[in-house]
Amino acid sequence: MNGLLIHLRTSLRLHFRNRMALLYGYLFPLIFLVAFWVLYRYEKVPLLRHMGELLTVSVLGGACFGLPTTLVSERERGVWRRYRLAPVPTWAVVTSTAIARYLIILTAGLLQLGVALAMGMTLPEHPLDLWLAFTAVSFAFIGLGLVIATLADNVPAVQALGQCIFLSMLIIGGVAVRLASLPEWAQHVSAFFPGRYAVEALQACVNGRGFMGMRFSLLALTLTGVAGCLAGAKLFRWDAQQRFLTRGGKIWVLPALAAWIAVGLLAESRGRIAVAADAEPAPAKPAPAVTAPAGSNPTPPAPAPVPAPPVATPPAPLTTPPASATLKPPPPEPPWMKVTLKDADALDYNVPPDNGIVSPFAPPDEEPDEFVKDQVDTVRNRLASWPPGTDGDDLRCVRNLLYVAAVPDAIQLPVERYLPRVVYQFLLDSYPKEKLTKMLIWIAQHPMEGTIIDDVTDLGIEGAAGDPMVVRERAYLYAIKMVARLTGRVEE
């Protein structure tokens, strides 16, 4: 135990003396934090729905790059060969190395979380559960880092392996690209990457259900970490002259690979792969009429009773019924009718620019390319017969039409720039300008009202938004942009 503590203290001291290690360990996560803040700064709660991704990036960088790079570089310099002469078992050296890396990653995560809070993020819903999830994520990726250090014979090989795993998890593993934005096949592939479960576990603690919402993710991360640490300990190399291909016992790599496959298959069997959008319950179907089965002798219906002959009665005197019996009170005026142009002046027009990546709005003279033009024309032709935008209450229809522009923006589809113009023109053709302005002002004033439509595949736009709240926020931004055009604040 003394050897473990001494090696732990030495590892931490050497790390904090290495300037490059400090830059990679602490500056790299902060760069990602600033990039996400710039991208999502127009959300009402900046970064809150992205801390799972950001903290996962921090752990990935420290475990898949920092840990194996340190191990392999020290092995190349002969440091581990000298450690072998000490009366310390292998498990103690590997354990102290893993604990030191966990403490380094934990401080980086705390720094990232503190900066996010300073930039406007609210406190996590479940702080203790967040620490538990962060520990499980660190354990899983530290095991992965030990495997990388085992497979790599030199530092360039570490960087190559680390990049392959890091970029795969960023793009397909659900770390940097939302799972709902991926095609169905990629969502199935992501089930075999621990990065998906890391994001799910951490995000469940930031603004979700906490421990109750991450039990499967914790199981997947724990299994991955145990298999990785086992393989790393069994294949640990003390000397740089020991090449991986020339040594025995390479079969111990299989448990690490088998853990990834087992987790993916378990997720498949439990139906945890597809990311479905929230949907409203379908209306109840009327009960089918009861018919007699073929070949049976149904009981014939009873004959209708013969009506009695009419009895002559004297005509009733002509009287005028009271007005209350014939006239119904007029329906109440919808609240949005009371909106005035003064309410438009009170809106916050500090919205993203039209040529940006959030709520883009193409100018009237911009023509899309051929592929995007086909999608735009399809939406334009189907809007007039789209039930959510034409049937029912006017305010609800206008809000639903805003979702037609908001959903592609949330998914970041190529057509996102041009559909707001299509929706805006359809609204102008469907409603008087004064009435439309009032409804859009009301929607901008009450962005949390109404149900959310986050899937518009029936209009020819494939894909569903993973976070319905992002769709609601984009609709709010488009309502303000359209009000600005209707009131002359934006000239076209």
C-alpha cells in the first residue's frame, strides 16, 4: 500500500510539472466548452443540455490520449523498467496510475463545470449522481487507455490509435453529433461505443432523472471499464524492447473487445437503440360494429312497433320565444387579438444573424442547389394540404408551421436556410398581415405554449430532432424574425 501511495504522489507531481500535459489536460476541454457556448449561446439555458457531451470529451482526452501517451513515453525512456526493480506488485503500479489519471480528469471536469456555471449554466439537478456517473465514465475510458498503451509500441502509435477511437466516438458514438441526427444504421453502430452511454449517464444527472435514468449506462460503462483494466493489467509491459506482436498472451485483448460487443448486443435486445421523437397519443378508434360470424343463424331483429294513429290536437298559440333561448353568446375573443404593435417593440430582437448556423433565413434572391431545391419544392407543394398547418385553431396552425422551419434547423439539414422563406410566404398568403403579426408576437411572448412537432417527414424532410426543446427555441427565434420583417425592422 505504501508503494501504491508513493507512486500515486510521484505521478501527480510529474504531471503538474509538465506544461504540455497541463495544456492538453485543461486547455483542450475549455476550447470545446467555448466552441459549444458559441454554437448554443442563443438557447435560454446555455450549455445545460450539452454538459454530457462536454464532460465526455474531457474524459476522452485525458484517458485516450493523456494516459497512454504518458505510459508509453515513460516506457520508452526506461522509467518502467526501473519501477520493475522495486518490490511493488504490478497491480499496485497499474492501480496507482489509474487513480492518478482519474484525479487529473476529475480536476479538469470540475474546471470545465465551473467555467460553464460562470457562463450562465444552472446547477446540475443531481450533483452526487453526476459525480458517480463521472467516475463510471472515467473508469471505462481509463480501461480503454490502458488497452491503447498495451497495443502501442511508441507515442506515434498511441496518437494514431487514440485518434481513431476519439473521432469515431465524436462522430458516430453520439458525443459531438446528436444521435437523432445520425442515420438509423449509425444509431445501431453507436450502441457498441461507450461514448454513447457516457453522454447519456452524465446528461441524465445534469438535467434528467439522475440515477434512475442512467442505470443501463452505468452497467455498460462498468463492464467496459472492468474488461479494459483486466486486459491492460494482464498485458502490461515494463520494457520498450517488449513488442506487442512478439509477446505472448495477446488473447487478453479479447475481453476488452468482447465487452463492447456484449454491451451493444444487450442494448439491441432491450430496444435501446433508436432515438424516437416524442409523439402525441393517437386518438382512440371507434369500436367496430359487431357482426355475426359466417354460417351462423343470427336472431332476426324484433319488428318495429306499429305507431298509434295520430290524435288531432288544437294548434298551440303563436308566441315569441325569449331571446336567451335562441341566441348563443358570441365566442370569447382569443387572447392574441389584444396584442398591439407596442408589444412588438418589447420583443428581444437580439437573435442570431440570418446567415449564421442557428435559425438561418435565406434572402429572397438566393437559389438553392438542385438537390435542396427538390426538397424545398416538395415542402412548398405539401404545405397547403398539411393538416397540422391548415386545420383547427389559427394560432396553433401558425405555431405548427414555424416548426416546419425549426425542425431542419435543429437537425442542421442543408435545407434549413430555405424553408423559413417558404413558411413565411405561405403565412403571408394564408393570413392578413395584421392578424399574422399579432399571432407571431403572441408566440414570441409565450414560447412554451402548445405542443411540439419535431418530426416533419410527411412533408418530405427526413429525420427527427433529438431534443424537442431545441425545436421550440428555434420556432421562437423564427417568430421574432418574421415579426421583424412584418413590422419593417428588417427590409427585404
